[in-house]
Amino acid sequence: MDEIDSSDVLAMFETVDLHHPEWSRIDWIGVKLSEDLDRTFREEGFVIAEVGPGFSLVRNLP
């Protein structure tokens, strides 16, 4: 299986965020949490947890 590039993950994230603005958790299955992704998402205030073969991105909604 080919590894998904960080820029692809960020593009997918932007699409999900645009079309589902009320999301509170996104599970990225089969995606390696790179240092770039970790830093980018944490700088935006998201909580990240590595789970199984991927990671979860969590945010608190107001």
C-alpha cells in the first residue's frame, strides 16, 4: 500500500472541514502521523491520538 503524503491528508482535511463544519472527531485509518501533520494539527489546537494503523484528530466545539 502506498503511503499517503501529508499534503494529501491536509487537502482531505480541508474538504471534510468545509463540508462538515460540526465535526468533533476524524479518524485517519491507514495514515501515518508524520511530524509535519502532528505539528500542523497541534498548532491549530487539535488533540491527536495515535490509534491502531492511523490516528484520530479531535476538537472541542463551542
